[in-house]
Amino acid sequence: MQLPSALRFSIIMAMDWEEIIPIITALLFTVGLPIALLARRKRGPKPAQDFLLHLQGIGVKARALEEGDEPDAIQPKRSWGEKLDTLAKIEGSNIDYVAITSTSSQYGTNLYINYLVRETGAPGRPDRKKTKMVRRKSPPIWGKVVDIEWKGDPHLSQRLNFDYSLKYKLLNEGLPTLKGDIQIIPEHKAGHTKIKTNFELPSPELFQCLDIIAKHVKSWT
């Protein structure tokens, strides 16, 4: 037998709201979370201003460069799909410029920091090779980083490996705040070398380590 409309309404109103509210909350979460993530992905990160303010906050003399403010040759070479987000001039450091680049995909946006060191000699030397920092862990896979080694260009790798002060600073002060790797990539035609890391705001200690690496790069060039 079908209940009268008024009686059905009374039964619904008498239901335990403590049971209804969790259901509504779950539905809103299921629908709203993908929408929020999609909106965040479309907006994309805007790291340039925060990054410059952070550098200035740790005592680095940095200022943003506008288009046409400096020669195009200082801009880092970018891979396919990579976008230049910002370019900054650094003063009083072995690092001459900092460029933030990004690559976007359906899974999100990856950001990188390129610390640029201009060549002091004649540009276009093809003999220099890419160099990378390798972490040594104990135990090997999930253990603590106990040592680092530079591999790649024989001359630059030797200079960096023999700088025990730099190694100590990296192991004890720099690397604990750095999640990714450090790569040193010569860009012959552009007349500079870039020291590339994943995007993260560097601690004062990490920036000092990068400045020391840049000093070795200047001697290398």
C-alpha cells in the first residue's frame, strides 16, 4: 500500500540527520575534489615572485629581468615543451643569472631552477661535458647519504671531488634541503653553463654550495 504524500514527508523529516550529513559530505568531496585539482592545474604555479623574494630574504642580490633587458643569448637552452617562466640577474655572486623553467603535461607541471654561469673565456668550446652529482648511500638503496661523487667531465669532476670543504658543506648543510640532483650542463653556443636543480627554495647554505660550484665552473670555462 502506498503511503500518503504527507506521511512520507513526515518520515523523511524524522530521519536521523547524523546519518544523512556524512552521505552529503562524501558526495560533495567526491565531486568537488577533482574540480578543485583541475582548477589548480589550470592556474599553474606562479613561483617567480616568491622565488625572487626568497633570494632577497637570504641576502642574495637578485632582480627580475624583463624581456629585452638582456641579450637573448643568456637564456638557457630548453628542451621540447619547456617554458621559460622567469629570468633574474644575480649580483655579487659567481652565479650570474637564475632562470626558472617549467614543463607541463596532463599530470601537472614540473619546475626547474637553472643557475647560469657566463663563460669567462672564448665561447663555443665543444670539449666540455655534462657533469652530475651522485649520492652514495649506506645501505645502498634506502640508506643515509654518506658521500657524494661528481661524474662527467674529467677536469671539472676532479676539481669538485677534490674540494673537500664543498663536500662537507653539501653533505651536512646543502643536501638535506635538496630533494633532487645537481647537474652541470655546458651550453656552448649560448656562452654559459647552467647548474640545474629541481625547483625548491634554496636555503642560505645550499645557495652557498651552488655559488662554490659556480666558482669551479668559472675556472673550468
